[in-house]
Amino acid sequence: MDFSELFKLSGLLGRFSPDGKCLASCVQYRLIIRDVNTLQILQLYTCLDQIQYIEWSSDSLFILCAMYKRGIVQVWSLEQPDWHCKIDEGSAGLVASCWSPDGRHILNTTEFHLRITVWSLCTKSVSYIKYPKACQQGIAFTKDGRYMAVAERRDCKDFVSLFVCSNWQLLRHFDTETQDLFGIEWAPNGCILAVWDTCLEYKILLYSLDGRLLSTYQAYEWSLGIKSIAWSPSSQFLAIGSYDEKVRILNHVTWKKITEFEHPATVTNTKTIVYKEVEKSPSVETERFSFPPTRALASSVFSTQSKYDISQVPVSFQYIKPVADRANPKMGIGMLAFSPDNCFLATRNDNIPNAVWIWDIQKLKLFVVLEQLCAIQSFQWDPRQPRLAVCTGNSKVYLWSPAGCVSVQVPTEGDFQIVSLCWHPSGDSMALLKIEAVKMNEVGDIYLY
Amino acid sequence: MGDWKTVAVPVLSSDSKNIFQYTSEKKISPPNMNAQVLRLPLPSSKSMHSFFSAFCTEENIEQSISYLNRELTTLGFPSIYAESKGKELNLISIINCMNELLVLQHKNLRAQEEVEMQHLKLGSDMDHLQNCYAKLKEQLELSKREIVGLQERDRQLQSKNRNLHQLLKNEKDEVQKLQNIISSRATQYNHDMKRKEREYNKLKERLHQLVMNKKDKKIAMEVLNYVGRADGKRGAWRTDKTEARNEEQMYKVLLNDYEQRQKQLLLENAELKKVLQQMKKEIISLLPPQKQKPKERCEDGPVLSDLEEDIGEFNKENMWELSCETVREQLTNSIRKQWRMLKNHVEKLDNQVSRVHSGALNDKDVISREDHELETEKLELEIQQCKEMIKTQQQLLQQQLMSPCDDDTTLLLQDCYLLEERERLQEEWRLFQEQKKNFEKERRSFTEAAIRLGLERKAFEEDRGAWLKQQFLSMSTDYKHSENVTTPSAFIGTSDQDNRLVNSMSQQRKPHCKLSGPVSAESCQTSQYISQNSSNAALKKPAGDSMPNQWEESDKEETE
């Protein structure tokens, strides 16, 4: 596994281009485009203000930089470095900005979610979408980029509008039976839209592309409800993680629950493998000490190696019960992700923040639990194969695959607290992001552990 | 019966001790008869002693005798007097009476003993029963007390149960109340939220208006030049047509998705149906053939026939493609039926196995098992015997091969073998000799036959010659002399030839028997030759010399 040098980064904005050729990172107000293989700087752009958000267009030809404070979005072209585009929202303000799937329109959400403005790069036309819903996931595009679903709220009622992305024509407009819509997500096959309610009410609705309500699912009443959802890549399953520390899987034929995955504090099933990260203290030879201590020595002394041990079942995990009188408690299933081959589901129970639970979808059983020393910050599946990368805020990246799991120390001076990571689209490398820095590493063959 | 004890009668005093000794005896010793008249089988007591003598004294003998007679007669005994009147005592009758009385006494004693025994028994029974009664009473008391205790406990538990039920109800009511509270609060919050949201929307609208009114020229997009569309096409107006097209597109997408899913489901369905069919066939094959058992046939007959019908149907109509309700139901029902049958079968087998293990077997099983065991024993014995034989043979073989050291034994062995061979050869020689003798006999008989044949033929030839001579002589007047001349030469030739033949035959016959064949053939040939020479007769000569008689007869016929 090769590691590249460290690059400066701000705001955790490191993105691979969709075609995998470039890596965009921004430092304060500068946007740096690097080549993925050589890490040479290809382009350098300067924006008007500190960049808060960058996004590649789907054809990797343009990149937008959003500056929310100033309400400006600047678009840069990779083909023609001289080309520039600036969208100023003025006093309307800017809260969010994103590309349309065709890569030629930019959707800006104004302050207070007053409206969504659709700016076109091809024509002079501007479209407005009124009353967008101020929620986490209010806009959703289908995978093939044909349709867009927007959550709206009028007169204290939730609506969903479906637009055709090619000409922004309104296709369907229907109301949803939700108290307070929290999010919408398309299924990967583009025909079903999942709409779920706020956490005060466990309710998820499934709508067809033509606006018909297909099914409603409500697991229980009164307790806190849905925290996160994930569609399986084949659209066969819908995984719903809720505040009661369970994941419920619905199947696409009947939209009924086929199984429940529990995340108890003690795992007793003998067929589950539990990998526990243990520290192996490095052996320091006292003769080698020299003054002043070399950098390498310093790093090796302070960084602790770790390896995985297989714990014998039954295993108990560190269970945290959150304070009851606070809103948005850290409990329940906060992270859900299906592997790209539809074989595994990785979850994290926020009550047990040190563990990643990997479920075998073919058998609908718990497969592996990775118990880390620190709390899990994020995990991402490799876009091509069932390989999971986990980071826990220390300077190691952990990789798991059905063959085994390994902990990789990032060679760096001092501490490198990885808080986020993202895979290259080809799955060959990934970028490890820490606050104020980014490092790329090539991921070679996984060592069997 | 009279009361012996109540009658105060004087008893004879003489030899009362002896009386007591004799009470147990059944025999009455005659010499004592004269001495004692009365014997009472009562325990010894001095009062009795006086009682014995109190009945009869010297003064009242007559009275006592008459009294006794009266008593005896009333009791049914014969009178002790010799005659009806008179004072002569009939000794025999007295003796008989006494004997009878003794016998009676014994009987009474026995009866008394028995009664006493019974009395004792009854007494002990009574005691025993009283004890039992007492114990049972105690037990009854105990159980009554227990029942009372248990009833008390039951009451307590029931009351506890009621309390718990009450608590549960209370809790449930509370929960319901809390839920109601929650729902009411939720509606209240929602209402408040909505109110606030409306206010917020109003503010937003106001703000939006203000913002828009300002005519902020800042809200604009500056772009160097417009970029082409991603797909290269030009933008189109939004018209109804486009709307319709959009709708169409959307429906196409949806339909595609549904079609794909349906295809997948059909495939899955077909696979599952195949699997079910296979399972059905396998289950049928696993089930035992039930046509042999007539009892079960009536139960399973209709089922089997149904199954067969089903199979037939399914094979005919190719059910993979049909997917209507009835077909599906039929298939699942038939599989369920078969599965139940298989389960029953397996359960039966399990029961059988368990029974066998526990030892309670059917008669059939016992016999077959015993037979089986016997057979196995027999086979084992056979195997052992064979093994032993093989061993011994091997040993012998080894000895033979491996022991040249012991010459005597080898010689002996060799001699043994030689003897065997010699004996065999001798037998064969004997047989051979016998056969040879038989052959000799046959040959002799053949030669004799041949000689006879030759002689006969000679005789026949002479006869023929004579006959022909006669013929020729008779016909010589008609025919020429040359013919006559020729015929004797012919005859001479034949007779010579015959002689020669006979000689040759007799010579040749000695070494070989078989020459008779060709010799006869030759003779036939020569006779044929003779017949050809002779112009008159074509004599048929039978070949083979086994038929000389026939030949003669035919000749005779011919001649006649």
C-alpha cells in the first residue's frame, strides 16, 4: 500500500472527478486540480471567497465552487482554463448548490429555502422551484439522471414534485402523508421513490415514478423513528435504520419487512467473526535513542501499531446510553451502506460507536463485527468490490474484505486524524481526509490477516 | 342333647385316673369295660372325680341304667336292654352305644376345637381391623388438615393472582393514559408547529417580496460564453407535445422496470416449480410400494391413483407454463399430501426401530431374525471347516514341497503315490483286458458268422449252379452250344471265385473283424458281376453280411 504525500486541504473538500482522472482539493479560496496518478497540479483556480463546497459535473468537465457567505457560485472548466462563470444570488443568499445530472445546470437553494433557482449554462433561461422543503435530503436525482424529485412544503403539508431533467418540465406533483418529511431517495432502478418522515414518527412511504403510493411501512409508534435509510444496489432491498438500534429490511416485491437486524451490546452467535483491534506496543530499543531524536523514531515511538485479533464469542461491546433530555440523541443506527455487489450491509449503532457491523445479505445474518479502539468516524465501500474502508479519527485506515481485515498505519509525522475518506471511482485508491490535510493512498492487494 | 353337667349324678369312684388317661384314646380297651361304666372326656379336676362317682352308686344301678337307657333312646340310640322289657343288658348294644357316644364326643371335641380356632381367628381379625380403622382415622384426620391447609394456600394464591391482575390492569390503564397523553400532546405540538410555520412562511413571503422588490441587479449570472449541451442537441421549447412525450417516456421506464421484474419472477417461479416437481417424484420414489399390502391399499389407493393422475396430467400438459391458481394449488396440495405420507412412513420406521431396540418384536421379525442367526452360524461353521481344510491341505503341500531331508518319509510318500498310480493303472489294465476279451469274443463270433456265411453261400451257389444247370439243360434244345459252353465256364468261374472268396475270407477274417464289410461288398460285387454275366436272372444281392437270411429268402422267392 503506497501512500502519497500530504497535501493541504481545508474544509474536508477533497473530491475525485467522476471519471477518476483528477482530484480536486481546495485550500481557503484556491481550487487545486491534481492528476490522480502523478499528483501533479494540473490547474489552479482562485475564487472570490473561501470555498465552502465543491462539486464536479457528471462529465468531469466543470467544477463548481460555492461560497455561501457571499452567495456566489463559481464554475470552472477543465478543458478551457480561461472559461469562467459566476452566479451571484445576491441578497437571496445561498444555502446549497448542486449540479444537475446533465452537467449543464446548477441548482441553487436560496436562504431560508425560499426557492431553488435552476441556472442553465447553455441557455439564458432560469427556472424557479418554489417552496422547497428545508430538510436534509430535499433534492434527489435518479441514477440515470432523467428525473428529479424535489420535496416541497406548502400550507403545512408536504409535497413531492417530479421534474424531467431534460427540460425541467413538471411531471408529477403529489402530496405525501407525512407529518414532516425528512428525506427522499430514489431507488437505483429509478422507478421508486422512498419518502420518510421525521424521527418523531416512524413512517416510510414508497411512491412509484408516476406518483402512485405503492406502500407505507410503519414499524412502531411514539418512539423515535427512522434515522437513516439505504437502498441496495439492485433495488431489491430497502434498509431502514432506526433509533431503536435495529435495521429493518424491506423487500421490493411486497414492501414488507423480511428481517430485522439487531445490534445488541453482546454478540453470542458463534458463527459471527469479531475482529478486535488491539494495540501492539512497539519494541523500542533503548540503544537506538539519540539526541535529538530523529523524526522517524519520534513517529514510531508515538504511533502505536495495531492489529486485529479474533475475539471469542460471546463478546461484549462498550455500550453508551445517551442522555435522555437532549434532542437528536446519539443512539440508533446512524450509518448504513450496502456493498456494491449487494452482498453485505455495513451499519453502525450509535450506541456502540466503536463497532462496525457487517451483515451478510445472502444469508440475512450477522457476518462480521469490527471492534475498534476509537469511535468510528466514517466508512465507505469500495465502488467496485466488497471492500470496506473505515476510519476512526486516528492515523490508521482499516480495510475489511471477506478475506480478512487489516489495519494500515498512515506514514506521517505526528498525528494524522483521519475523519473522512473517499474512494477513487475505480477502487484502486482512496483519499484520506483529515482536518486541514489530505493524503492519498494507493490501495494494492489486501493482506490476508 | 342332655346336659351332662347339670345332672347331679353320682359317678363311679373306681379307677378314675385311668379314665382321664383314656379320654384321648379312641380305642376302648375291653378289660376296662367291666370296671368302668362311665367315661367323661372332661379335664381332670377333683370335683369331676366326685362327679363321676356321684351318678351311679351301688344302690341306684338299676335306676341309673334305666335312666341311661331312656336318655340313649331319646337320643336315638338303640336300647341297651336285651329285650324291651327285662333287666338283661345287651352288652353289644351297650358297647355300640358307648362307641357311638365316643365318636360323638370326638366329633364334638373337634367341632369345639374348630369353633375355638375360629373364635381366635375372628378375635385377631377384629383386632387387626380395629387397628386399621384407627390408622385410617388418623390418616383421614391428617388429610383433612392438609386439605384445609392447601385450600388456604389456594385462596391466598388466588387473591395474589387477583391482585396481580389488578396491578396489570392498572398498569395497562396507565400505559393507555400515557399514550393518550402523548397523542394529545403530539397533536398539540403539531398544531403549534403549524401555527409557527405559517407565521414563518408569512415572514418568508414578506422577505421574498422585499428582496424581489429591491430589484437587485446583483442576482445574475455572468458567463463568458454559453456552453453547449452535454448531449450536443439544441434546447427545445416546452410544449404540450414535450409534456406528452415526457409522460410517455416515464411510463415506458416504469413498464420496462415492471417487465424486468416480472421476467425475473417468472424465472424464479419456473425454477421453484421444477424443484417442486422433482421433490414430488423423489418423494414418490421414497415411499414404500404399497400395492402389496391390501389393507393399506384402500387408504392409499385413491391417493396413489390421484398422484398418478396428477403426474399424468402434469406431464401431459407441461405445467411449467401454466400458472393459474388451481394448478398451483393442486401442485402444493399434492406435495403436502406426499410429504405427510413420507412423514408417516418415517415415523412408522422410527417406531419399528424403537420397538426393536426395546425388545418387543413382531412374530415375523423374531423368526426371521432367528433364522438369520442360525444361517449365519451355519455359514460361520462352514467357513471354519473350509478354512481348516485349506490349512491342512496347505500344510501337506508345504510338507511335500519343503521336506527333502527325511528320505524315508519321502520315499514312503512317493511309494504312496506310486501305489495309487499303480492301482489306478491296474484297474485300467483290467478294464482293458476285459474289453479285449469282449473284442475277442466278438471277433470269434464274427468269424464264425463269416464262415457260416461262406458255407451257406457255397451251398447256395451250388444250388444255384444246379438249378441253372437244370434250366440250361432244359433249354439246351433251344439255345446254342456256345451258351452252354459259356455257362459252365461262368459257373466254374463263379465257383472258383466263390472258393477263392471263401478262402480269402477265412484267411482275412483272422486278423481283422472289419474286413467282413468290404468282403461282403466284394462278394456282392462278384455276385453282381455273375448276375451280369448270366443273361437270365438279375439277382438282387443285399449288401452287408448281416442279412444272409434275407438274401437266402429273396433268392428263394426268386427261384420260386
